Amino acid sequence: MISLERVSRSFDGGRGFAVEDVSLEIREGETLVLLGSSGSGKTTLLRLTNRLLEPTSGTVEVDGEPIAGQDPASLRRRIGYVFQGIGLFPHLTVEENVAMVPRLLGWPRPKRRERAHELLRILGLDPKTFASRFPEELSGGGSSNAWGGAVPWPRIRRTC
């Protein structure tokens, strides 16, 4: 679970806030979509959840533990989020992109492949059709779905 409790972030010493007093909870297996106009704080919230930014005030927790004391690289391997249009390595296949974090975690190749195919199926992408494709061979939605398969890598599961 990811939770934000009264999280604020200022870039100008508190005169203005990119996000102010935000509280939310995302349970395992849930999907969250941040929808808003440009400059509304969507990207800032995402960056706060994976320690690309630190909050000016408030607390961010993952699985009940504050992230402030956690190693950022380890934290980022445990959680994930989807950006449409960016994020896939163009020189790797969809399968290799989806299996990148399990690879970094030291999973053996057969387990990575099995997990990548499982995640592709969860996202409605047939592994026989998409696993061997490269990102430039995908539509915008297909690319977004493939990137979605990469996160949150070890824990995502079918909920429908």
C-alpha cells in the first residue's frame, strides 16, 4: 500500500506549493489515475512517492513504512508508475522491457520470462504477438500498456 498523509511540496520556500496538504491511500492491486491540467501537481505527486523529490511536509509510506529512510533505488524497484509515451528502452523488446526490474532483482531468465508474459496477459497483450516487438512497433496505447507491464513488477496481480 502507498499512502500520503498531508503531503506538501514547495519549490520556493513556502510562498507557493506544487501540491499542498494531499492525503490519499492506494491499496495493493488498485490502479490510480492522476488527472489534471498542466501544472496541477500530478508529476510532483509521483516524484514524491518514489523519492525523486522529498516532501516539504507530510509523510509518504509504502507498506506502512515511511519512505524517508529507505534507499531510493530499492524503493523504486518495489513500486512503479506508468508514463505514456516515454519509459521503454527502444533497443529492448517488450518482454525485455517488462522484465527489466526482475532482471535487476536477480531473477533467473526463465522466471523473468514467465512473469513478463503473465503481466502482458494481465494487460490484455498477447505475449505471442507483443513479447518480441520493439517499442517503435507499438501504438501509443500499446506502448503505455507495455510500460504498465513493467510496474509494480513483482507484486502486480490480476484483480478481475
